[in-house]
Amino acid sequence: MSGAATVKGVFTLGNSSPLAGATVTLTPVDEALPADGSTITPTTVGTATTASDGSWSFTLPSTLPSSLQTYADDNGGVLSLEASFYGQAPDGTVLTGTDYVDAGVATGSATTEGSAAARAEASDTVAIHPDTDETQVTPADSTLADTADAPSDTAMNTWQSVDGTSAATFDPNVADGVDYSAVTPKIGVPVCVPSKHVIKQHDYYTSVGEAHAYYDTTAAFEYNNTLSSTWGVATSVDGEHWSITGKVSRKSSTGHAVGFANQGPYWAKRFQIPVEYQDVDHQVACPNHKVTHSYSILPVKYDIPAGGAVSRYGGDVSGKDGASAYRNSNPSYRAVLGKKQYVTITSGTSITIGYAAKVFGVTISLDTEYGNAHFQKITAGSGSSEHDIWGAKGKISGNPGVIYSF
């Protein structure tokens, strides 16, 4: 892997029409926010202009400024960036959109697993929406209870409400009774000025993987020394309705190896670690308009709460194993595991865990990159019956994501 890293994406209007000629501003996700909640103006890494189809791209310099290089070094060779648009509709209403992108800046012999994964990430398409919230919304007090660890990987709704009510009728394009879905923001007017601060931060147990053991097999999962996952970032323009917009990699050192071994037979569970999250308020000051607020929920680091567990088991996922699941699996993903043999996934990524944690009332998604320090393993016993295994999303010899068992 060589060459300077390039990040890219697409911005659209609310009706999916391209947002052309707009300025996209890139700022570092890992720029430290004061613990006292005071506001900072984020550092601009660079800007890009959207093309006629709404697409944009930005190539980082081969030699990064020292501060950016430090952020990347501390994050496993990945520089995580916010790519934001701030503008105004002709009536002065603020229109905003933010994508989260990863730049794999470690190259050549110094390439890391995280950097390689970042360079392989697909680009996102993000719609801009009206932002009329002029009063900061503070999330309710949090607990360490994780109620989001569902046993299935059903895709979450596009929009979700923090109070648990249905968001099926929510339209992010309507503000104060006006539909802005087809409204093109003014291009080339004086720019809006962004700032941000942390409203709250808290630890939540987060599912980072799973392992399966059916019949007489045993399962193991290890998450060792560094965070090695990519989170879906939740964003909101009103603090009440949220969607997952873009992804951000966390590859920082944990200083701990956690996991489990020799669990089974007839056992399959997710595995959780405590992660610190921040609810960040993004303020925007535009000409002839009051300051408005939008929000994001971001993972920060592995953080064991006082008196809390270093890790714990999550939801039961044994329903993905067994005869019925095997019959419904893709035949090309199947394999046979010999007696007293084992197989370990040490490359590729897990399937997306759509309900990895519930953070400040918002459900967060996550993928984990496998490596020598982050793996799923299944070991067969000496039973007389055949040990059948299969990949969740590919061949065992390819990128199976998760190994299921029968």
C-alpha cells in the first residue's frame, strides 16, 4: 500500500439531487476537546469542492503536519476526519451535512491493518438537512446498562428516536413547516463558522465480536492490545432523531488483552468491552442567523468504568448455528472441520453488528477488523459426527466475517 491517502464522498440535497459547487471542510475527529466542556474552533485540514454529481475528494499531503501525524500514529495509522458542509437556504435557514471518513496514512513497509482497512472503505452519500435548533439539547443521564445487544443483525432503521418511539414518519427535510428537500443552498456567500464542544461523555459496553460452538466444538474470541473496530457515527440536527452517517475507525492502544477461550459446546455469544463515548455539540454561526446546533456521538477509547468489568458477554447468538441455519447457508461458504482441529479468522472484517451498543439512547453499529491480535477461533472435539462450519458472508478461506457451526 503506497501513495498519499485520499478521502472522498458525495453530498446531495434532501431529495437526493446532487449538491454541486459546494465547499466541504475537513477537520480532525481526534482533536482534543476540553474536559470542562468549553468550545473550540476545529482545525481545518483542507477543503474540497463538490462536482456536478455531488462527489468530492481530498488528497492529504504525503508528509502530514506533526499534529495530524500524531493523531494518526495514536490511531493505528488512521487519520479520522469530519467532512462537513455548512450553508444557508435563500431564506437564511442553515443547511448542514456531515460525513465521517478515514484516511489510511501508513504506507509502504509501515502499513498497518487499520490503514489498509481505511483505504478499502467505500465512500458515503450524505444528504444535507435544515438545522433550526437554536438551543442545545442535552441527553438524559446515562447508565452502563446496554439494552441494545440484539441477537440478530437486522439492519437498524434509517432514523431512530432517543425516546424509543417510532421515527418512521420523521422527515429531516421539513423545518417549521417548510420542505427544504429541493432547496439549493446559496453558493459562494460568506462562510459559516463552526465550533464544537462535548456535552456529555460516558462509558458503554459495546459488542465487538462473537464466536460460535455447536456440537462438541469450543469457541474463542480475542480482542488484544488495541481497539480494532470501525463505528458507525450517529448524527442529528435536533438532538431527538438520529441516523448513522459515515464511519470512524478507533485503533488506539487499550493496553489490555481481553477475550474468552474454550467455551462450548452448544454455546455462542457476543463479546463486549467498555468504550467511552462523547455526545458532541456542533455549533454553526452563519451570517444574519443565530447560532444553530447539530450533534454527533463518537467513540473515544477503551475505558473501564470505576468498579466495572474489563469485558463481558453480550447477547446469545446461538440461533445462527445448527441444522436449520446450515441448510439455509450459502453452500459455497461451507467447509468441514476435522476432529481435534481448529480454524481461526485472523484477517478481514466481521459482519456489521447493527446493534453494538445503545449510547445516550441511540443505537450504534460497528465492524471489527481481524488480525493476529483480534480473532475468532473454533476448535473441534473428537465426536463421531462431522463438524460443519460456514462463513457468514464468504468462504472460510476468504473473508467469512464470522464462522458459524453445526
